[in-house]
Amino acid sequence: SSLFVYPTKIIIKTCGTTQLLKSIRPLIHHALNLNLTLVSCCYTRGNFIFPLSQPFPHTSFHEEVVYLENSLPNHLCYRKASVMPSNLLPSHAWHVFSACDQTRFVHFSSDFYTVEVCMTELDRNLARKFFRRPGDGKSGDAAGKEMTEISGINKINPNALVCDFAFDPCGYSMNGIDGDRYSTIHVTPEDGYSYASFECIGSIYDGDDLVRTLKRAVQVFRPAKVSVSTTTASNRVWARVAGALEPLGLKCRSCTADEFPALGSVVFQTFTARRK
Amino acid sequence: MALSGFEGFEKRLELNFSGDDPIFSNMGLRQLPFDSLQQVLHEVQCTVVSAVGNHYFDAYVLSE
């Protein structure tokens, strides 16, 4: 799991049975003490593999939306919740909620995009790299650093400063920081429910950077199923995604788009390996 | 699929703020005391296991 704190933005991404939405009220409270007012909120997730294990308020998307609605101040009056389906991979639907105030609704524009990648059915040999050797005597930081190198994660963005951690007996998380841009990877390598995520932000003026980065990130895991959510204010960044994944033997099976307040366009694509 | 296991799929929350106070314009939320962040993360049921930062932002790896 990861937390990013910018001067006027906070991003929290958590897995397992965490109760992420319970952070909203205390964060708004702490920000108010710094004379900062909430202007927009965005919540996204895929389909849980084990939905029945999720605690309140994550027991269903409906329950999450009710909780979000009740946690946000009234001035965030432009709100939308939607489940973006994948026709071929119903297990990979994308859930989006966004809300913003009037200023953000009228004047929102951004040159940045956010890409969220969810990968399942990882290559078994590659997933093994995210298991620790029993009794290795290493700290989580040291073991994490080793996994970053042997997996090739350090080559995704060689310019990034990487902060990594290996969990015991398995699992891995990293944050990459490169100027004002973050990237993050989380890995659950156990066979039967193996999962890895990759997320990064970029500028619409970056050219082919996204293609290179996505290729490198997905090659680390060689998953059988991939979903990619691309969020941009006004650009066809999503069109570059297939160009990155199809040379890796992944075929685009579905593509859904929708508009959200304070986010712009969210495009959700799913891919499966041609060998399957 | 296994009957139960660790849930890999994440939940992601992004909050954006604005403020008029020039004193806070450079650092803003980065001025939050670490105790306050820990308190928030306690609600989520996470803790910080590793951290790094630069001129622009702070990044924390969390438990779970």
C-alpha cells in the first residue's frame, strides 16, 4: 500500500482488508487546520477477488458510495458514481466515484494523465521473485531492494528514486519518485490469486514515454489478464496503451469510456494473453 | 481460484485541496505532523513501513 502527500493533494492506495474510506473525514479535518479546503475527491478500484472478506464500508460499491456521499462536504456538489464493465472479463470491472466543487467543475483542466494497471495470473516463475527466502535475515527494506533489482523493476524508470519494501513471507511494494511524478507497484505473488498493480502519472506531452514505461512494467510480471484505466482531462492517451501491450502478446478485449467531474475522461481497457 | 487469500486489488483515494494562505502554498499538506498521518492510517488499518521524499512530495510505503 502507498501514500503520497503533495502540498495540495493526497493519494492513498491500499489493498487487503483495509478501510480506506475511513481516512476521508480525518484528512479533511487535518487539512482544515492548515486552512486547506477540499475541492475534489476521486475513489477508484477494480473487482475484489475476495469480496466477502471486505469490511464496512467496502462490502459493496453501493455501500462505498453511500459512505463517500455522507463523508464529503456539501460544497462538493458535482458527483458521479459508475461501474465501468468489461464484457469479456466481468472480474475486472472498474469502479469510479468522483466529486468536486463548482470551481473545479467549471475550470478543471490538466496536462497530466494517470494510468492504473491491474494484473492477474502472473507468470509463476516471475512471481517467485517476490517470495523471501526463509531465514534470509534481511530487513524488509534490504529484501525489497533485492527484489527491485532481480525483478527488473529498477529498469522501468531508471531516473526514479525507489523506496521499496518486501513483506514476510512474500509480497512487495515500491514507490518511485521522479521530480513531481510518482509511480507505484504492489505485488501479491501467491499462486491462485496472484496480482500486481502498476500506477504512474505522466504528461500528455511526454511522447512515447508511456508506451516504454507500460511495456517494461508489464514485462516484469507477464500476466495473463490486464486491465488499464487511463484518466485524462482531454487527450487520447488511452490509444497508446494497446500499442504498449499488444507487442507483449496481450490482446485488447474491451474498451469502455465515461466522463467524471474533476477527472475528465476515464477509459477502461482489458487485455488477455493470446496464449489463453 | 483459492477460497480465501490476500486481497491484492487496491482501493485508491485521491483528495485535492485548495488554500489562499501563501504561508502554506509551498508545503501545504506536507506540513501535517507525522502523528496526524499515523492517526489517519490507524483508521485505515495501515502503518508506515518506509518513506522517501523530494522537493515536490513525500511518498510512504504502507503495511498491508
